[in-house]
Amino acid sequence: MATFGTRLFTLFRGQYIGRDEFGNTYYQERRARKGVKARRWVVYKGMAEPTKVPPHWHGWLHYTSNQVPLQGKPSKNYDWQKEHLPNATGTKARYVPQGHISKGGKRATSSADYVAWKPE
């Protein structure tokens, strides 16, 4: 959900470019200032979740490509690509490695473990 300021800026200065499969809408500044690239931005559908920007739209946003991605083009191009998962940081679904205090705090020893020096 965009802030009030972003909505006003989009209303007065934004030119609608397209929409992705997540419902995010993309805009570009109608008239760029002299000698400066036109600003590009995204208005997220729902909560602002930057990981929901598909790769082809990310490239357009960051001027990697000036070609506007096709509407409805799926972001999954290869069999090895996985579906989008929202950022789980700060939730119970977060990644917790073995040895973390939330998993008992014990991990297997390794050859890189610290060994205190003892004088002989």
C-alpha cells in the first residue's frame, strides 16, 4: 500500500507502464528533468514486499533494460526456478540453522572450532 505522498506523486507526475503477475503496478516519470534519467517506481499491491518484484521488472526498474516487460509474461522461465516465497524474517517461518539457540544451541564440532592455547 502506497503512502499518501507516493499516491500524489504518482497521480501528478507518473505515467502508467504496466502490471506484473503479483498485481504490482509500475510507473515512470512523465517528464524527466534535463540531463537526468526519468524516475521509475513500483506501487506494491498490499504490503510493500520488494522480493515480489519479478526479475524482468527488476531489470526495467534499475535501467538494466529499457524494454518494458510484456504484460502477463510469467517470471518463471526455467524448470529449476522456484515459485516466490515471501520474506519470512522475523516470523516463526524464518530460517534457523543447526546450532542456533532456537534449535537447542548444540551443533556438531568441526575442525575450524576454537581451541584455547595452553602453555606447556
